Amino acid sequence: MHLWYHAAVSLLVAVVGVLMGQCDAQEGPQVVLPGTNTMLTGIYLSFNESQYLNVDTRMEAFLGIPFAEPPVGELRFKNPIKMVDLPSTYPATYDRSMCPQISPVDDISLVGRDLDEDCLYLSVHTSSPRPNNVSVVVWLHGGGYSIGAGSDTVYEPLSLIAFAPDIVFVGVNYRLGVYGFMTSGDSVAPGNYGMYDQLMALQWVHENIAAFGGDPDRVTIMGESAGAGSVGLHLLSPLSEGLFHQAIMESGNALCPWAVDTNIERQVGFTREIATMVNCTEDDSEAMMTCLRGVEEKDLTRAQIMMTAQYLTNAELLYAPVVDGAFLPDIPMEIVRRRGFSKVPTLIGTNEDEGTLIALKVYPSYVARQIPPEMSLSEFKELIPIYLFYYSPMLALAVEQWYVDWTKADDPSESHLSSFVNWNTDQTFACPTEAMARAMADTGVPVYRYEMTHDPSQSIIAGIPGWLGAGHAEELQFVFGWAFSPNLSNIVRGQTEEEKEMTVQFMRYWTNFIRTGDPNTPDSDENYPEWPRFTVPELEYKKLSLTMENDQAMRMDTCSFWLNHAPSLYNYGNSDDLYEEWRQEYAEWKNVHMPEWSEEFENYKENSDCNSP
């Protein structure tokens, strides 16, 4: 894409935004922010869908509302500062810039919208006429803490609001990658700025959402992938307590091995590498961070893109939240063990084939192919040290023994891709979710767990069904009702009639939970399959599929391995000396003691009186 084209499109979007602001200043909905003289002017949006939702309605949207000062210059790599100096009139009629990120095409794909460090904005969608004192949902987007935006079109809540007009939806931008999570490992730059951005957005909602018809005491925080990891961290953070009252976590939570980097030295090493790439080589943290604050955004983003390419095959995320002693006071597992989290109704789950996301990292050229790659047994074994989050030689051997289908291991033509996918689904998503769901249910709060088992006919990745199955993020097309949205229906144009009916069921479960903390609370006279509460020892959960049946003990055989057996193997065998000692003892037992014992046993059988008649 030529730069002149990009510039022209950006100029056009800016002009249209100004014109929209001028028009809507007279015709659009208006809100005065509490405690200020600022009047926001939004836009009206029409929505019509007669076949499945049976709605013909109008909504109000307030877009691009700043909730923090632009985190630029001296505010780069610092916690956000509350935005207080807004003009008396503000055109909330178009989305502002997305935060800088590692994907250099994102600023083109969304109709030319720019990437800019001045990106701390949120949007509010309501029905029209505006509701009064209704439930609120705050959406935290995914993208590995490195890409995406709350204002991304794929998170447009038009179908949700049309389906449930008594909900107010808030989408949030937060800083990403180096801008959101770079740390010097000390008080100079402790990291977690992106988490503090989310925290400030939640505070904004608490102070202002009543003016949009929302109830600040009925707030659900909801996210997917890194957004779900973020939701999980707010559950653990003492700073977020009281700012939300329910939680929805899709394909992620604070116990996922990627959600927090507990190795602060690793993160500091990344910071030093980036600093070297942009000629900020000072040893002193203060001097280094001062230098980094002076680097142009395009140069810093380019350095991050180059560094991301170097670490593409790593299991861990390049930049992630850390234990900073304030927002996150301790390692997530320790907080969960002592039940030090907000105890709120929770809807939590994963998809059956989450691990195909990791397979795409191994085989990126297969992103647009319908047939899966072939993975040999030797390749599977070689990938274990790379994608095992907590590596030890003994744990690696155990993973190999557990996941390889040994009835087919001798066949050189057999692919072991499914073993790789299952292992990564369990390790990375499903079993940490099992642990989090059990911990929350143990406190007595309502917990509703799911596994999406339906393989979409239209994948959200590359738009083809392919081999990804019920893969990572595939539930989004159903939760957000893409098939019914005029801006998104073309992405899933291959959806079947049965899938569209299933989408309505998804939306009913989600919106019921947002409103009441229970996905089963009916919003009509229609009957639909009950979603059982997750309890121990019953372990019931919902299988999100065309039939929406229930099941018990999801993946408990493998999750028992990851939650009970794997930690002891890692703790015992996480040093080369221990492993070598164990290997030598095993070899001696196998090659010396066992043959000796066998020989003695054979002699015993031949000479024993037990063989006498």
C-alpha cells in the first residue's frame, strides 16, 4: 500500500470526522459529563434485522472519549493521568487513533485510522431512547497485549445492544507492547501502564456511566484472550476492587502461563535490547528511560517489530504484565491460593481447539490453507522445549509420554499435529481455566463454565473453515453477532442458518449474565437449554454448540496432569544436575539392576521348591 494512499485516506477520515461532528452537534444525542461543563455530542445509529433478532431500532454511540491525558513525552512509560481539561463541547462522533502496535497494517485495515500514542479513548453505546440505571459491560480487547483496539470494528456491539437494549456497552483502548508494558525492573519504570490505563477507564465508568443510562454498581468486565487475562488480573488487583461486580473471561485468565511474566529479569532484558536498538545504551535506569522517552514513536515501534520477529517462536509473550507490588502485589497463583481475589459472579471458558493458534506460530504459511500441516514425531519432540512454558527435562519427557499416540508412533507417515494442538490447548488455556474456575467456585460465588466445541463454517482467521476447528477467538463471531451486523456480516457470509440460530443463543446467554449474573435468566417466553452452575465435585459445564448440551469434568484427565503432576515434575527436575542424577539412576536401574534381578528371578523359578509337584 503506497504511503500517499494511506495519507489520503487518513485525511479523508479526518475530514469526515469533522463534518460528522458539525452535523451531529445539531442532530446527535448529547450527554453532559458529571461534575464538568463538558457536553459530548454523539451519533445515532440505525439497526434492522428481521429474521433472527426481529428488531428495528436506533442506538446512540459516543465515540473517541478521552479518559486520560495523552501518554506522550514525559508521560510515556508512566501511569496515566486523569483527563480533566475537556472543552465545553466535544464531538464524540468518530473513533480516534489506535495505540501503536506491532502489526504495521492495522492502521490501514481500519479505514485508514492512524496509530498514535495519543490513544487513550473509550466509546459508549446505548439504545435510544437512552435507558436508565441499566447493566454495564466494559470490553477489554485481546491481542497478546500487543495488537488490537477497543474501537476495532470487530468489537462493534450493535447486535448486542439491539438484542438487549437494557445494556450499556463500553469499549476501551489501552497501551500495548513496549508502550504499555516496558519495565526497567525498578521504581523508574515498573511497567503495567496498560493495566493502569484499563483501571483508569474503569474509574471513568464508575464516575460517568450514569449519565449514559448505566448503573455504576452493576458493571461486568469482559474480555477475550489477553483481554480475559486482563479481566483476571483486575480480579486479583486490590486497586480494581469495587469497580466491577461480575466478570466474563473468554480464552484466558490470570493463571494462564502467558498472562503474567513472573520473570522480571526477562522483561528487563527485553527493555535493554530495545534500548540498544534505538541507541539508548545508558546503564543507569533513569538515564535509559529518559533516553527512551525521547525516541520517535515510529523508531520505537519499528524496533519492537524487529524484536518481535526475533522471538516469534517463543511460547511467552514478548511484553506482558509483571508483578509490580502495587497493581499486582504477588504471583497470580499465590493470590489465588489464598483466595485473595474479588469474589464476583463469573462466566469463564475456552474453545476446544485453542492450540491451533500455537500451531499457526509453527506453520504461519498455513494460515490460509484448508488442509493442516503434517508434524512428524521427531518435530513434535523438538517443539516441546520451545513451547513448554515451564521447562524441565523431566516435564518435557512426561509431556511426550502423555500426548503422543504411541499406537501410531511407529508409522513415519503419521502426523502428530493433533497431539501438539491438544497439549497446547491444555497447557495454555483449558487447564489454567479449570484451576481458576475451581478456586472461584470454592468461595461460593456463581461460576458458569463453557467449552465451545462447534467448528465454525467460517473462520475469523483468513475467512476459511480450514483446519483450525473451534480455535482461539472463534467464539467472537457468535458473541458479538457478526452475522447480523451490517459492518461485519460479510466476514462470516458463509455462516449456516443453524449457526445464526446458535448465535442468538450465544447472545442470550451472554446478555442474560451481564444483566443478572446468571445466563439462564429468561428474557422471553422461549425455552432454551439450561446452563448449569459449575460446582465441585459435579464439574458441570456448557458445551457451546448447535445443540448446547451439557457435560461434566471437562478435560479432567489431562488437567489432572497439568495441575497436579506437572508442577512436581518441574520443581524436582528444573536443574540439569537433578535431571542428570535421575537419568543416571534410571539407566543404572534399567541396564544393571533390572537384568540382575531378572536373572536372579529366573534362577529362583528354576530352583524353587514351589515348582515341585
